Amino acid sequence: MQRDNPVEPVTVGRARAAASAIFLVFGLNVGFWFVHIPVVAERLALEPAVLGLALLCLGVGSLTFQPIAGLFVGRVGSKRATIVFAVAFLIAFPLVVNAPGLPLLFVLLFVTGMVGGALNVSVNTQASRIETARARPSMSVFHGFFSSGVLLASAAGGLMINHGWGDGSG
């Protein structure tokens, strides 16, 4: 089997560590968002149905942009695409948490869904390439880093909000 980009063992190790870090940070962002949903809903006085529609924007954004993300990954490579989408995702979620009103919340959630879906495509493509280069199953470890990030951020974020830090009160 021929690979389009052979990878040296040292490079595979670095790529594995970098991908693991991206999965962890991706999970941390998602976990912090989860604990801030009630904060945002309260600050913007959102009724449950409106909150549900707002959250739907994440999924719609992700769904609409994933095919385009796949084309972008094919054009620039999974490593570069992951870097671009990870930076965009890190910028997007704090904007969502601090959205000053409902219309902007809808737009920001849609854009964050686009970027998050694109990051999902690119980082999983990169993880698949690493798994192939290692010739060993690795995907569950990468996804474990994501889950660990969600768990850590949810726990830390919950504690922070419980103590009045990051609860939107200033």
C-alpha cells in the first residue's frame, strides 16, 4: 500500500501528540460551553423553545459546512485545515458565551457550528492518517482526549460558576 505522504516515526509521535492536544482543547471548549448554556439563557431571558432553536443553529451550521470542510481538507491537507479550524473554534465559543442579544446568538451559534463541524472533519482526518501511519488502532485514544476535555471543563466550569466566576455577572 502506497501512502501519499510517508511519515517518519518521530513525526508520527509529534503528530499524535498534537492531534491529542487538539482533541483535548476541542473537548474543553465544548465542556465550557455546556456549563454556560444556562448562564446565556438566563442573561438573555430565553424561553426553553427559543433556547432550543438557538442550539439547533449549532447543528445546522455543522451540517451545512462539513462537505465544504472536506473539500478544504482535500485541498490544503488535514494538518493545515485543523490548525485553521482550531484557531477559529477557539475564537468562536467565547463570542457565543458573550453574545449581547438573541439575533447575534443565533448567528454566532451557526458560525460556531460551521467551524466546529469543520474542525471535527479535519482533526478526525488527521487522526485517521496518524492511525494509518502507526499501523495501530488509535482513534479511541483521540476521542478519549476529547471526552476528557469535556469532563474536565464541565467540572471546572461548574465549580467556577458556583463560586461566581465566569457566571456572566461581570
